[in-house]
Amino acid sequence: SSRCSQQLPHVAWAPRSLLPAKPNLSPLGQAPDCNQRTAPRMASSQQSASAVEAGSSQRMPRSLITTSVTASTVQAFIQEIQEVAAAGVDVIELRLDFLQDFDTERDLQRIMQACPLPYIVTYRPKWEGGNYEGLEAARLATLKFAALSGAPFVDVEYKAAHVFFAARGEVPISCKVILSSHNFQVTPPAEELLQLQRDIIAAGADIVKIATMANDVAD
């Protein structure tokens, strides 16, 4: 009962096709397509934003269940991937910031190859509610390496988007970039959330993620 009384963050995703059908995901090891991605991404995102503001009545795709893997060792992490996949989830979030002895070159591809389902590579820093306290350049380099290595999705903090996209290496079209924003205090008014959505799209998001604190039923 005490858990139910805690304040829980409310997660809202921009209403667009969040995840492609599983057969369309590029398999690991396939050469990434590094063609121009900014213009098509921006166009489709702007269309999605317009549909939201116009109150589009189009039928939305079904919700997909995502579970985060948060084990502290690579071996336990991989075991947990298999367990959550067997439980029937649709998508697996790989929370690399929970790993205590993680080495990008040694461990990342091994972890990615262990995923039998679509997955999101997340490396959340302390300043955005995660556990990573190391160098920011190394963290973003890991996310870029994941994108270049075949990850179908990477989650990058909106505040770090400009650095992520400016860093060496073009993100393949096959990898969808989630730009996320977290507010652990309040849920801002709808107008502010819509403006935040526009700003995240303008920053280059394929997928917009906004997580806020729901303090009451109105939120």
C-alpha cells in the first residue's frame, strides 16, 4: 500500500509510430544506412506535431509494453534480458547506467546481440535521474557507438541532443533517436508541453519522450 501512495512519474510519448514492425528492424551486423536523415525525420515529425495540434482523429497504434533491464553486472544483465523477453514484453530498454563495471568496447555489442526483441539503448546521467556520473563525452560516445553498431533505438536526453548530433559519426537512418525530457517535480501546463514537443522535434528527434511528475489526477 505504501508503494501505491508514492508519487509516480507520468510518461507521455508523442503520438507517432513509436516503434516499427519487428520484421523491419535492421539486424545486427548489417551495414548501417548513413544517407541523409535530418530532412525526412524533420518532415515526418512536423507532420506528427501538426496532427496533434489539429486534434487528429486517426486511429493510433496499439500501446507497446517496455521493460527496463537494470542488473548491475553484464552477466546478470544478459540473464535479465532473457527473462523479460520470455515474460512477453514488446520492447526492452537497456539501462547501461545501472552496470557497475561496464566497458563500451568490451560489453556493448555482446549485450545488444543478446536481445531477441526490439530494444532501446539508454545511458542515463545523474543530472537526468540516472546513475551515470562519468565523463559526458564518453557517455554520448557510447550512445553514438550503439547507433552505429545496429541499435534500433537510442535514448538521448534533449538537453544533450546538440552535442550528440554534433559528435563524429552520422546516425544511421535505421536507428531511431528518442530525445527525452524529464521533469521530476511537476507536470507543466499543456501549452508548455506542446512547446517542449516542438522544441524536441526541432532538435532532431525521431521520437519525442516527455516524462513528468503526476502530482494529482488532473496531471
